[in-house]
Amino acid sequence: MASIVNQNAYASALPNFRNLGIVLRILVIVNLVAGAAAVLKSASLGDTWRELLEVSIVIQPILILSLLVLMAASGALQRLPYFLGAAVVIMVELAVVTVVLVFGRPLLDAEVAPIERYWVLTVAMTLALLGYFDLRGRALSPALAEARLQALQARIRPHFLFNSINAVLSLVREDPRRAERALEDMADLFRVLMADNRELTPLAREVELCREYLNLEQLRLGERLKIDWHIEKMPGDALIPPLVLQPLLENAVYHGIEPRTEPGVISINIYLAREQVHAVLKNPYRHDGDHHGGNKMALGNIRERLALHFDAEASLTIKMGDSAYQVHIVIPYVTAKS
Amino acid sequence: MTADAAPLAVMIVDDEAPARRRLRELIADCAAEMPLTVTGEAANGRAALEFLAEQSVDVVLLDIRMPDMDGIELARHLGNFERPPAVIFTTAYDVYAIRAFEVHAIDYLLKPIRATRLREALARARAAARPNAEALEALQAKARAYLSAPERGRVHLIPIAEVIYLKAELKYVTVRTAEREYLIEESLARLETEFGERFIRVHRNCLVAKASIRTFEREADEGEGHWVVLLNACDERIAVSRRQQHVIRELTG
């Protein structure tokens, strides 16, 4: 019994200081607090700006230096037990504050408060931030995130399932071998759809899944569906959340190809640029198309899963032209080895 | 031989080629037990209507979701035929439509279709009531792509994008395109609700396509004069009633 409880309990961990989202949060929070302090210190509203400048002159170097040190030490800090790690972070902060004040004081015209006061403020601010990240970690903790991911898991359209079964049935008599291949594709697809999809998966595998899915759609739609692959520069080993690309392709077929009588092209462009994986999916699109609801749900789902896995480092943007619809996903390049 | 023994002429309308092939196979299976023949196939509603204008069939097996003209709209146009064929809808998954079919006792088959279910539906098709117009109108989720006008035993399809204005006259509504006029038996009020995005009411009896409006002009008469609409593709001048004069401001900004 106890072991079960322990497994579900949340283990506190230091934030990953190399994560852009974490760094941004620290910058914003500390500056907000500094701003609040400036407002409190100033006698009049006109005075606030000067106070803000004075506070900033001291705070910004401390902030930048701290972040640099923490970023460099992030790997080592992660390996320490939580409370030891937290203590080290506080020591680092105190050291940084001391260094900046001792070496910076001669450079500053402004009168600087006694160093002891800064030490107290530093410890309070660091504890507050660590507390915030711990709470945030708990809110997004595996147990909770797991439940949300389960609920969020991309669901395939029943429309596609039944139409595909129908298409396979139509092949059974005439082309049994093709029917076999189609059923194999369907089995693979549904295995992934029904699997536990919380772990990241290699990009190459997701692309394989997309191919199987598109084979099935091709069966139904014949030459109405044309696919343009540009994946020569794809980093196949990049890890991505599973079922990120397939639901987008399903949207592209449902909204871009099916409402047209003439053939349409879906283009898939995946490449690596500056340590980021880019996936750009394009499909034809007409403004008067219907069924907008389902579309937004799938996009919201993917956005949320990207955020749960990568925070602010991943993005999903949509460009809607007069005749084309484009989804652009950016994910940090992470591999199983790194 | 009685009339019942004549083979039932069936038409298949579905945008997916494999779905049409599957239905052909199933009909061939059923044909062993009842006289059946597939007399036509089409990949969308418009193509089906073109075919049916030339050749009559007893039953249409009709997919709901199709490009250009969907199954519900096709069934509505079929209502204008002198001898409309029986309609059996086929769909893979459409919760909303299925509920409506149940409510209005409209025949439908779920894909993948079983031979036995198909046989039962075909067996009662000849005698079955045709889906009624109001039920189909309620089922249509978006505006039709075409209007259909019956004329001397034929049915004309008028793409809604080509309509310049709709004018109510006694029992009928006149549909004006650049080429000619058609008469349809529909109510202007319902047309206004269905195509409200495309047309604007300039008079109690007239809806004008916004895209066809060239400009507004003030015409002198004995009184203080009145406004008329000048059109892009036809010379007629349409009077704007006093009550609807606010549309001039709305459209010209």
C-alpha cells in the first residue's frame, strides 16, 4: 500500500534552468517584484521612474549573472537531492549578489543600501521562486498531467474508421493482397491510437504512421489525394509527442481534400534548423468550408500536449490564405541520447 | 409478367470509388434473390442530377457527405422531378443526420453495409414514401449550392453564385441569371434565411445578390424620387423600397 502511495506522490525537483519557459518566468517575476518595490519606495508617482531605474541598475546584472551561472550548473544541480540542490541555488544567489555589489558599487553613482539587506531580499526572492516552481511542478506533475493527457489523447474520426473499413471491404474480392496491406496499415494505426501515448516517440516513427494513414486515405480517395513529401532533411531521431502530425494530416484530408471534386495536394515539409525541428503541413482550403468545430479541438489538443512536453519552447502557428491552409510546428531538437 | 417483376433500376451516388464498387458487389449479391440492375453511377450530386435528367431510375443509393453537391441537397432537388426516385441514404458516420432520419422515417444504411440490410431496404423502396421537403430542408446544415427549377419535365440546376436577383411574383419566385430567368416554387422568406449572406433585401419582393450590385441611383418621379439598384450583368433596374433604403448606406458605407 505504502509503495503505491509513494509512486503517485510528487517528488520535488529543481526547475530546468536551461528551459526557455523557466528563464522567461524568472525574468518576468523578478522584474515585477522589482517594479513593485520601486513603486513602494517612491514618494510620488513622478518619482517612480527614477526609483525603477535605480533598482534596475542593481537587479539586472544580478539577474543575468545568476541565470548564466544556474544555466551552466543546471546539469549538476539536477543530480543533487532536491533540498541540497535548493540550498546550493541559494548559496549561488548570495554569492552572485555579493560579487555584483562589491565589484559594482564603485561603478554606481547611486547610493546602495547595505549588503545585508540585499542578502535577506535575495534569500526571500529565491525561496519564493523555488516555491513557485515547486507548486507549478506539482500542478503539472506526472499523475495530473497523465490524467489530462489521457483525456486529451487525439481521437481519430469515426467517419475515417468506417469509411476505411468500407474501402477495405471493397478490395477483398478484387484485390485481396491490397486488402491485406490495408488491414495491416489499419492495425498499426490503431495500435498507436490505442497505446499509452504519454512518452515521446522518434519522429521517424510518427512519419511512418502518417504514411500508413495516408495509404488508407489514398485507397478511399484515389487520385483526388496527392501527397508531396519533403523529408530529406528530417532528423528521424528527434523525439516528439506521438500523434502530433497524424491528426493534422487527418484535418488536411477532411477539410482540404474531401470537399473538393478536383485533385488536391497536401505537402509535408520536415527539417532541422538551428537545433529546432520544423514541420510545415500545407493543404488546399476554401473559405466556405464547414466543420470548423472539430478542427479547433484537434489543434487545441496538440497545442496543449506540446506545451505539457516542451513548455514555451514549442510552438504551433496557423496561416490561412485564400486558397491554402498551413500549420507550422516548431519543437526543440531532443534525442534519446541527449 | 406484372410490373413488380421488372428489375428495380438502382443508381449509386458516392464520391469514393471503392464505396461505389462495394455497393455494386452487394447489389450483384442481392440480385440472385430479387430482380435488380445498376443503371447508373455518379461521384457527386450534380453529376447524378445530370444523369437523372436523361434517364429515370427507381432507387438512388445516396451518400451524404460529397463535394460540390451533397446527398441531402441532391435529394431536395430530386423532389422537383415529376416522378422522383426513392432515396436511400448511405453514410459511414453522421450522428446528426441519423437522428433526423429516424425522426422523419427516412431510409438510410450505415456503411459498411450488409447485404441483408440492403436487400430489405431495396425490397420496400418501390412502395416507400419519398422523403418530404421540410424534413430535408431541416437536415441541410449549410446553404444549397444550387437552385433547381423544373421546366417541361426537365430540371434546371442554377448555381447560386450565378443568380443576380430573386423576385417574388404571385406563386413563384423568379430567378434571374445573366442568361435568362427561371421560375421556382419556393418562398422568398425562406430563401432569404438560407442565402442571407449572399443576398440583400432591397424591396418587399426582391433579394439582390450583393456581388451583382454595381451602384445605386436616384430616379426622379412626380414625388421626391426613389432609389434603384443598377446591376453588373443585366440592364434591369430594381426599385429600392423606402423601408429598405438603409441598405444603401450599409452597402456603400
